[in-house]
Amino acid sequence: MDIAAKKNELMNWLLQINDESKLKKIIALKSVLDKEVVAHTISGYPIDREEYVNMIKEADERISSGKNTTIEDLSARKYNFIQEIFNVENDTFEKLEKILKKDKLGRIGVPSEHKDELDKRLETYRENPQDLLDWDEVKKEW
């Protein structure tokens, strides 16, 4: 199929499209194809020469006005952040570990048989608080 036939086929296909969203996509593609793409953004968006020059000018303006972050600034931030992490007191870690253990135990839960046994023992104690075993006597028997 020669180029003229391909153009006719494409024109016939375009004339048959009734979906406006498809037409918008085709128009967007046309505008990209009409411009000379000189670069792409990180996400793959094509950039023409005019857009690229504008992006460079904006970057230059940010640098000139001091609205930029240098590699040295980032390194200093990283260093300070690491220092903060290592300066956290040990008791903070201990508190965090206790909280995490408590959370873990809370998710594990106590089996219902154990809860029933504990409830039974508490009830027995409430009914007769004097009926206790002396721990020293228990240790001697063992």
C-alpha cells in the first residue's frame, strides 16, 4: 500500500469516529507530532524546543533567586537527620519496644480457656479471700 492509499484509509477512519474522547487523543497526538520533540520528562512526556527553553529559564531564575537546594544542603540535611536518629535516648527505644510488645500481645489475644480459668480463680478469691496458699510453703513442697 502506497502512502496515498494509507492517507485515504486514515482519513476514512477519522471520518467514521464519533467518540469525542478518541478525537481529543488524536488531536493531542497531532500536536505532539507537529512539534519537534527535543526531550522527554521523567514520566515520558515529550517536550518541544520552546517548552524546554522555558524550563531551563525557570530553573535559572530559581537558582538566581536562591530558591534551590544544593547537593551540600542535601548532604547537611542527611547528616543532621542521621545525628538525630542516633541521639534518641535508650529509654525511648525501651518505651517503643514495650508498646510494640503490648500491641503484639493485644493482637495475639488470650485464649478463651485461659480467660475462663482466670475468671474462675478471681471469683473464688472474691468469695473467700482468706483461702490462700503461702508461697514459701508451696516452694518447700516442691
